[in-house]
Amino acid sequence: MTQQYADDDLLKEVDDDIVKPRFSPSRPSSGRGKLWIAVAVVVGIVLGASLAAGRTVTPSDTPTTQVPTQGTPQGTGSISEQISELEDYLEQNPHDTDARLELGILFFNIDMIESARAQWEKVLEVREDDLGALFYLGYYYLALDPIDYENAHRVWSRVIELDDNSRYGQTILNHWPAYDWPEDLRDPVATGQ
């Protein structure tokens, strides 16, 4: 046997010993799981880019709430530092709804969803039809286990009724089909009753 044939036999043995992947791309999976994975990847990319740029962001496909630049924290530190700065700021300016929206977003992004909900509800106490607070509350209701479809539908339908052409309304309408709504809530403006 020549050296070349011996080398070919050795390579074939090595090829035969390579472990094949255990997963199969053809394995069926739920569309909802794929959606959450896609959302998580996009949020991770946006959050990473945001942290590198020193800015705070919301979930990737939601509008960013900006706190006014005069007299409010600029949010250049870690998330916990930003939360602390916003809480201090809100002690002096309790009716600053933009700061409350941002604080809620920060809480939501670190899985403190009840604290996020409390901030967004405080915004609604000051401005009952605040599109941002209603929009983010919809995400709160969808993050619950089990999902509270009825309340998510209620607040998101209210955003659409108030201004379906707003960035919030357009985001809701674009993403509405991605959720597994109960039959009586499939229409974004259905009553659910």
C-alpha cells in the first residue's frame, strides 16, 4: 500500500469518528418559541449596542422613551445606577411621566415586571391615555404566566383607538399577529366580551 492510500484510509477513519450534531433542523417547534428566541436575540444585540454607546433602550422593536435632558439623570451608568438615579430624580419630580416610563422600562428589562407595572400605572394616574404607558403595560400583561391576554388586548386596543398611526400603534399592529390570541381577541379592536 502506498503512502497516499494509507493517508486516505486514515482520513476516512477520522471522518467516521466525527460526532454528528444531535439536533435536527427539521424538528418541529412552536412558532411562539421561535418568536421569543428572535426577540431575545434582537434585544441582546440592541442592548449590547446601546450599552456600548452609553444609552438606555427598550425591547428592540419598541420606541425608546427619552428623559428630558435638563435636570434629569443621563443614564450613562449600569442599569442599577440608572434605576437609582431615576428613583432619586423622581423623589424631587414625582409627576415626570417620561422619567417614570423609562424607569418602568429599566425594571422590565431586568425582569422586575411588577415594579415596571407600578411605574406605568403611576403614569396613567397623571395622564390616563398616555400611549407609552398603555403600550408597555401590554408587554407586562403578555409577560405574565399565564399570559393575561384580556388585559393586554384592552390596553393595546386603547392605544390603537387613541392613535393607530403613532409609533406605538404601528408597532402593536405590526406585531399583533405574532401572538397566540384567544379566538375572541384576535381582532386588535375587538371588545373581548
